[in-house]
Amino acid sequence: MLGIVQGLTEFLPISSSAHLSIVPKLLGFRTPELAFDVLLHFGTLAAVVVYFARDLWSFVLSLVAPGVLGPQQAAVRRRQLGLLVVASIPAAIFGYLLQDWADAQTSRPLRSAVWLVLTTLIMIAAELWAWRARSRSRRARRQRRSSSPRRRRGR
């Protein structure tokens, strides 16, 4: 049961770890041991590696055999890899610094549920903000088009 929950929630922008503490409580199971959580997350990692195998392989080739990809594709892949590494640094730092606090939050089902609701509210707010920004941008483009002189095709 928890494997299904992990599989369904891991790729959503929500905490699968929180679900792993809430679901056993709801279903009357005891909370799984850390080793079980690690095993579930390892399964997720394996799925990610399989799904992105071509991309991961092209990253490797861009470093060790760039001629196989061609100079332009190798440069693009090296740049993408560098950006992934740079973008991962803040997450790694915060993860390391907040690990004990985060574990305490997800170890209790009620706290996990509260954090999931807060995360949901933040995501809804972000979506609404982005929707309004896109809407304003579209409106501005339409206004620019309607106010600019139209070109006539000459003969």
C-alpha cells in the first residue's frame, strides 16, 4: 500500500514522506521503519534513472566523449548539467541544515497534514499569480496590436 502511495505522490509537488506518515495512521498500520522509507525512495530513484536514462547518458557523454554527441549538442548538455548542479546546491545546503527539523515535521501525521495544506495554499497562490501575470501580458499584447498602425500590402 505504501509503495503505491509513494509512487503516486513522489512526482507530484507534494511531500511523499508526509504521506508515508499520514497513510499508516489513517489505515491503522504502524509507522514504517526508516529502512523501509529509504527502500521506497530508492525505488523512486531507480524509476527516475530509468525514465531519464537517455538524458543521463547524454550528460555523461558530453563530459567523457563529446564527439559522439557533436560539439553543439555536447555544449548544450554540459551547460544543462552545470545548471542542474548549480541549482541543486541551495537545495542540498537547506536539506542538510533543516534535515532534523524536516524529519520532526513529517514524523507526526498531524504536522504532516498541516504542512501539506500550507504547501497546497502556496502552490494555489503561485498558480493564481502566474495566471494573472499571463493574463496581463496577453492583454498588453492585444492592446499593442490594436493600437499599432496596420501595414498594407503594396502592389
